[in-house]
Amino acid sequence: MIVYGKQIFYYLLERHPQRIKRLCLTKQIDPKLYNRVQKLGIEVVRCDNKKAQALARGGNHQGFLIEIEEFAFASLQDLKTGRFLVLLYGVTDVGNIGSIVRTAYALGADGLVVTGLKELKMEGVIRTSSGAALDLPIALHPNLFEVIKELQDVQFRVYGADMSGKDVRTERFEGKRAILLGSEGEGVPKRALQRCDGVLKITMARDFDSLNVSAAAAIFIDRMRDE
């Protein structure tokens, strides 16, 4: 797996140096940094801009391309031990997913479950989460209804995000809980909302239909986290 960018490299170097298999550089770096990389036994190779652009698929690599071990998804069983989970259904944009991962990790959520997708390209999620995807347990599960039932079976209260719900600011949250958000185009399916323990919304101050899913997730996570 190839990830790229200076910020991601520094995050890996500080927190997960054992994950780095190879570092590809397009330019000289600070000698102290180079020596540190060498002492860790990380292989360093030079690559020209053409190869770097190909590896980054045209992204802004900033001269740093890092080969890391393949991402290992958590299991839903692993996440059941947490107290607060974020569930996504049908959200496909890796930028939005990465932003949600970053917020969830920073604000203390215990994990993320991505449903409704057959696969998820984690290179982009790692990059757009600024590395937080390497520290927040993430599960990929194809069936949303199974996720809801399995969490409820272990005393999670699952809340769906929908404009028909109660204002999240008026609610108090205790015990194990999860917030379910859907894609911006379709939202959470009505059948799924019917199986949730509650439905929540973000009340707008002005006449506006909705927020970007990552912005909405940040508000829900902040309101629902342990105080």
C-alpha cells in the first residue's frame, strides 16, 4: 500500500515506524531526519517525479511516498467492546470518510463501521484522515441491518441521523451508543431508521436543507461523546 504526503510521513514516523516498509523521496531531506530514518532500518529510495506522480496517481505527494503494510480492518466483534461508535451507510467519498475518521478519533469515539460498500480504498482514507485511520479501529461490513441488530444485542442504543428526528441538543446520552449517518444523496434508509432506538437531527438556524456528512458527523460526535 502506498500513501503519500509530508504530514502522513511524519505521523507514521512518530507513531507507527514499524509500519513503514519503504520511503521513496523525490528530493533531499534534512540530514537529521534522514539519519533518523536510517537508524530505524527503513529502506530509502530515490524516485523521479514521473514515477512519483504515477505512484501518487497524480496527487500532491510533496516529495514523500511511503510504502506501508496493508491495512487490516477490525471486525465488528472487536468494536462491540467500545462505548461509542460511528456508523456510515453508503458514504463513498474517501475525503468525507477520512474527515469523519479524524474527528471520531480526536473526539474519543471507539471505532467506525462502514456499511453498504463492498470495498474501501484505505490509502485515501489514511491520507485524508491525516493518519488517524491507523489508530481508530475501522470495520467494513456489507449489511447495515446486521450491524444494527448485533450492536443492539450487546446493549448499544443505535441512533439514526435524519431531519425527522429530535434535536440532538435536547438529548442526553448514557451507556453504549452509536450514531448512524447515510450518504448525502440518500441518507439513512427508512427501514434502517425504523430499527434504530432513536432518530436525531441537527436543527438549522436558517432555512437550509442539510450539512455535508462530515460536518454533520462532527456535530453528532461532539454532542454524543462522553463528558
